[in-house]
Amino acid sequence: MKKISIIVAISKNYGIGKDNKLLCYLSDDLKRFKKLTTANVIVMGKVTYKSLPKGALPNRKNIVITDDKNDNFDSCIMAHSIEDAIEKCDDVLENFIIGGGSIYRQFLPFANKLYLTKIHKSFEADTFFPEINFDEWNLIEQENFKADEKNQYDYTYLIYERK
């Protein structure tokens, strides 16, 4: 079975983005994202890909899901459905779903693991993470952090595995 993991930072009101941007930048969370996903696979929708400042993320296999068969992004593998993306995911490496909202919603039933960064603040958002049925998940790790000079808000790292 392929390892499909969702990685996301969510606000108290389950917001994940506004105007195709992150709701806030937590320096430590971005470093954690890089550490976890490097040398693995990342899967994203076209809108998320276009929000990346420099295109494909380095040292990772980038899979982009798009409805447009003519789309072709440098250093990316194109997929045209959730099933196509899963087929193109790696059989050995961890495959991280990195957004956006509709991609998370469609992949949630297939995910074996959730890496959540819970930001202890509500934000005005236009993109939200789908509701999680926590009865289907076991919390395996939790770390709490206070705001500091590099991280504007209190936050918690939570890792869940599907039961």
C-alpha cells in the first residue's frame, strides 16, 4: 500500500488559505515542511503549484493535478485525476498531499497519515480544510509551541495515523 500523507497548517476555524496565499508564515513550520517532504513526493493541485514562488520544489518528486491536458510545468509530473495521481505516487517513499482545499478533500479518504500544524488563531480565509472525523484516527505525536520572534502565533504539531 502506498504511503499517502496529508501535510497542512490549519487555523482554529479550519482555514488554510486566502487569495491563494497561506494565512500566515510560521518559520518553524516551513522548515518542518521542508524537512519532512525533501527526498519524498509532493502532490498538489494546479492552483497550489502556481502559488509556489519558484515553481517545482527542489529535491522532491512534484506531481501536479490538473484538468487541462495541455498543462505542462517544468520538473513536474502531470496527473489528470486523483486516481492518476495515486498511480504516479511512489510505492516506497512517503507521498505528501500539500493542497489545496479540493485536493485535500479528495485525498482525505486515501490518506494513511495526517501531519497537522494547528495554528491557535482564527483567520479570515477563503479555502478550508475538510472536517476530520477524529474517530478514524489515532494521535501518535503532539508538540506544543508558543509564539516567538520567528513564529507569530502559538501552534501545535499533531501527527495522526489512520486506525
